[in-house]
Amino acid sequence: MKRTHVTKASPLALDESLLVEGDVTEVLPRLPDESVQCVITSPPYWGLRDYGVAGQIGLEPTLAAFVNRLTGVFAEVRRVLRPDGTLWLNLGDGYTSGNRGRRAPDRKNPNRAMNTRPDNPPGLKDKDLLGVPWRLAFGLQQDGWYLRSDVIWHKPNAMPESVQDRPTRAHEYLFMFTKSGRYHYDAGAIREPGGRGPRNRRSVWHIHTTPSAGAHIASFPLELVTPCLLASTRPGDLVLDPFFGVGTVGLAARLLDRRFLGIELNPDYVAEAERLLSQPLDAAARRNGGRRPASPAKPPAPSRRAPGAAPLLPSSRRPGK
Ligand SMILES: C[S@@+](CC[C@H](N)C(=O)[O-])C[C@H]1O[C@@H](n2cnc3c(N)ncnc32)[C@H](O)[C@@H]1O
């Protein structure tokens, strides 16, 4: 299996699944307009983690710069999204640093946590919740996206916190944005059990966090991605994750016979994603901490290509629906 690099002159062919090592701000402009049915992604948190690669998002000196940079990335995402497409966006929050500058070492992942903290954003006080997900959501709404839902991802196994003066955080947001007022949404595919039988999916999802595969420490659970894919795509559709990490979205796409395009800056995570996506599907799903979801279609087998070739995993479907 190979990694694809993109040059400025080369548009990307998207007829099969593809994993691209590169900076999202350089790769997205190589994609054709309206070529992607759905985007599911989890950008880096602001000021939390140093992924150790030049060009990474999340190290901006101010919260405003972070929100602006991501808003620019998602403007390009909107260009490549089909008119009836959907963006599912998960983003973590945090608290002001209290202008403490230095961060206590992360004993579990000493080489990953940032050792400095950004100053309090203007207007915020010590101990204030930053509200990063909502700041970005309002920015995207302002930029033209339709904000259709805020899903609460409740984590029943959330990490304990040492706080005694506020509730322990046990949730994150998953926003559903669309490009237009009318879009593809298969409510029936993600109905949930109710007292009197199946009912429309509610906006609170109870999903355990799962131990991350390999070196990565912030991958999201397969169970979080699967309903998004089922509601917003059909078999054969193309799903994009511009912050691919170790490839959870690619795995979910394979399991449900969708094509994927993954963009990831860090070569270690690209290698990890390649490993995950080369495994037999059941083993890969288990390794990612999720059970294999019921799939209406048989997923394609992975294929290996010589370096330089574009497709990573073939699909029986072609793009351009
Ligand atoms: C929260 S993690 C995503 C994890 C992913 N959802 C998974 O399940 O593995 C964010 C990822 O964004 C990547 N990243 C940061 N800046 C980037 C950039 N400019 N272009 C592409 N990827 C970037 C990081 O290397 C990291 O792997």
C-alpha cells in the first residue's frame, strides 16, 4: 500500500478510495468542485496537542486565528461538497489557561501534549470555558453553512477530572452542517429504539470512547462515524476526512461499501492508517475498538499499489453521481 503526494499541478483522481499525505490547505484545492458527498472529521483541538509536524493546525497563537484558519479550510470543503452533501464536525473544547504559560507534563504521553498554553483569549477570564466548538459553528454559519444539528456525544466512560467546583465534562459536540437547505438524509437508516418501537434518531448519542489504535491518541470511535455515514451517504458514495488521523472514517467507509478520501499531514499517522486499512475488516474494526456494523453491501477487498499510484482501496462504484 502506498502514500500519495500531491503536486500543485496534479488534480486528484477520485474514482477510488485514496489516502493522501499532505497539508489539507494544499490538498483540498486539488479536488474538483462538488465531488464529495459527505465529510466527517475531527480537527485538532486548539492549543492542546503538538502533532510534531510543520503546517499543523491547532498551534495558532490566538483562538480567533484558529477559528479563522479552520473557517478557511471548511470554505474549501464546501466547494468540494456536492450540493446535497453534509459535513459532520466534531471538535473538543477546553478552558482558559489562566495565563499560566507552561502546561504540566502529560505523564501518559510526554512527547505529545504541548508544554505551553496560549494566553487567555481577549474578553475571557481565568477558568472560563473557551466554547471553541460553538465559536467555530457560528463562524461556519456566518460563512454560509447551514447548521442543522448539534449532536451531544455523551461519553459514559469519560475520564475523571480532579475538579470539585464544576461538573465533570462527559460530552463533546458533533455538528451537522449542510451546503444547502435540501440535502440527502436517510433518517430511516439511523432510527433508534423507542418505547413504542423505532423512532427518529435523537440528538444525544451515548458512545464509549475507545482506546486509540497504535500511536494516535485522539481517534474517534467507529460508532460515532457509522450513523453519520449511514444517514448522509449511499453505498459507493465518496466521504472525505481532511484530518484523517489513523483512518477511522476510512475504516467505517470500507465497512459500509463507501469510498473514502483521507488527508493527513503526519506521516506516522498515514502509516498507521495504511496498516489499519490493509487488515481484514473484522480485525481492523476490532482493533479500532468498534464492532463491525451491519452492512447492506459487501465491502471491497483492499489492494496494494506501487508507490506513486493514486488509488489506495478500490471500490466497485465510480464517482460523479
Ligand atoms: C483529532 S486528530 C483526527 C483523528 C481522526 N479522527 C481519527 O479517528 O484518527 C487531528 C489530525 O489532524 C492532523 N492535522 C493537523 N494539521 C493538519 C493539516 N494542516 N493538514 C492535514 N492534517 C492535519 C493531525 O496530524 C491529526 O492526526
